[in-house]
Amino acid sequence: MTQGSVLNLAQLEWAEGIYKDSKYPIGGDPRHWLDTSGRRKVFEIQGKSKRTEALMVVEGLDEGLGEVLFFAVSPESWGTGSSARCWQFFQQSLPYAELWLEVHSENLPAKRFYELQGFEITGKRQGYYRDGGDALQLVKKI
């Protein structure tokens, strides 16, 4: 597991590739994740071959509040525990009392994963995604 404050080029290309053909496309240009203000943290899990298995970008919004801007696991790593390891490390590494994120309402595996991590649905943004899908707003108190 590595942690940094900005995405490197390899991480950015990996993230763009994950969502390029995704059923649940993200909005906007992922290059906005290249924040240098120090408010963002990047977490990466690499496999034995040094390839990215999971990547998370989190931004500190306020004292004790963090937003998960991006979280993805490579399809080759689904079912290996990479997601859970990334979340476990993340929660031990940052001083947030509350986290929030948004997930495509039709992305049932992600929704289920977040619920297993203790997130609760608190709202919905209709038509948020490029495909017209709704975004579910989730919150977790740590």
C-alpha cells in the first residue's frame, strides 16, 4: 500500500482506463484529481507484479470530514480482498470522523460494498452521471 498527495501519471492512466469502457462512467475529466493543494490523499495497492490493483483518492473537506472522490479496483483483482484492504488502511491512516461519497444507483456491487463498510444512503442526485443515471449519496461516521 502506498500513500501520496497527488496521482502520478501511471495512476492517472490506470484510473482513466478503468472508467473508459465502464458501465458506470464518471463525469468530467479525471485530471482534476491532480490536485496539489495537499487536501487530497491517494492510496494505491499494488500486486506482486507491481501493477495497480486498487486506487482511492480522498479529499479533506473540513475538519474531520472527507470525501471519497474516486475508488476503483481492477477487474483482475475483484474478489481478492483488495477493496477491503484499501479501506482498512485508509481508515487507519486519516483522521476523519465522517466520510461521504456518491455511487451510481445501478452499480449494485459498489453499493453493496459501501453498505458492508458501514455507509448509509442519505440522498440522491437525479441524472448526475453522463448516462443519465442517478447518484446515491452515502455517509459513514467513523
